[in-house]
Amino acid sequence: DTEVTQTPKHLVMGMTNKKSLKCEQHMGHRAMYWYKQKAKKPPELMFVYSYEKLSINESVPSRFSPECPNSSLLNLHLHALQPEDSALYLCASSQDQGFNEKLFFGSGTQLSVL
Amino acid sequence: AQKVTQAQTEISVVEKEDVTLDCVYETRDTTYYLFWYKQPPSGELVFLIRRNSFDEQNEISGRYSWNFQKSTSSFNFTITASQVVDSAVYFCALQGGKLIFGQGTELSVKP
């Protein structure tokens, strides 16, 4: 199983809503990532978890709150988002957090904030 | 500073043409890794190749080939006999601490 599964595929939310994005992998990977991608742009790193601990936060606003309940799951909790937060949110995993690691990506959650 | 430049924003070819996607990088690190990822319309990025800075051997995988030249800081990607299924956005990336993506090249292969 070489898949990273993300749910939901699409999400529309208002600025006062609270929602969560979910990501799951069963490859035994110990590093998991959240990326944000705007249209026609490359992915931008948001967070990295290594062995279930947050190791990198790329100065992401607190309205985005990551959580890693176990080594297979990664959540991104959303609260009081702004319209400019509308984007494709990609989850990825890798065997470890070394810089030679190749990333396995999910197909993303397309988020629209109204 | 580390940087990846993909100067070609969009390329359009007709099926069976060969196409080369350019990638130029900047880094002061002596040890680093270079990657190519493909992003089809479905959204997920798919890993294509990884090359470390000490291995300048070119690589061929089916219709895909990569030319790594440290002297010019380039890591170009060629698709031979392109097919419609090759239509996607292709990202070159540099890893020397954190993964830095180029802006991507959108390849459109028309039948």
C-alpha cells in the first residue's frame, strides 16, 4: 500500500466555521507533512511531524492547528479562516525526515473559504 | 540562498514530440538532493526521480531521461515520444535542509 489518503476531497467553509482535514498513510512512514498550494504555484510547506512530534512550523497562523494522533494519521484543524486561505491542502509522508527522502503525496483537499 | 528556477512556465507539444523541461538551481551546500515531481490534474504530486549532488550520472527510465550537470547547476528532464498522459505540471525541487520547489512547468501534450 503506497497511498496517502486525504479526506475530504473538497470543503467549503465560512469564516466562522471549524473544520478538520484528515490524512492517513499505512506505509510505516515516520514523517508527515502539510503543504498549501495556490493555483499555478508550487506547494508551500506548512508543518512537519517526525515520530509524531511537531518538528517544523513554517510560521503558519494559529488558525491552522495540526495534530498527529498516531504515526499513521495527521489532522489539520481549521478555525476562523480567511478567504485568502482558499487553496489545495496536500498531505505527504516519507520514511523519515532526512533530506534525501522522497515524499509520497495525497491528492489533496480543495478548500474554499467564503 | 537556495533557489530553483524553471524558466518555462508552459509548454505545448503534439503527441510523439520530444520535450525537455529545464531546471536550474542555486545552493552553497556541497551535499544536496534534486528531485522531479509530476502533478497531474488529479492533484497529487508523484515522485519521478531523486539525484544526489555526488552522482552526475544521467538516468533513463523508459521514455524519461534526466541530465544532471553540476558545472551549470542544471537538472533537466526529457520526455521522449510524449503522450497525452504526460500532460501535467512538473516540479523540480532541491533538498538541502528543506524541500524547495521551482515554480513548475505546465506541459500540455495534444493528440
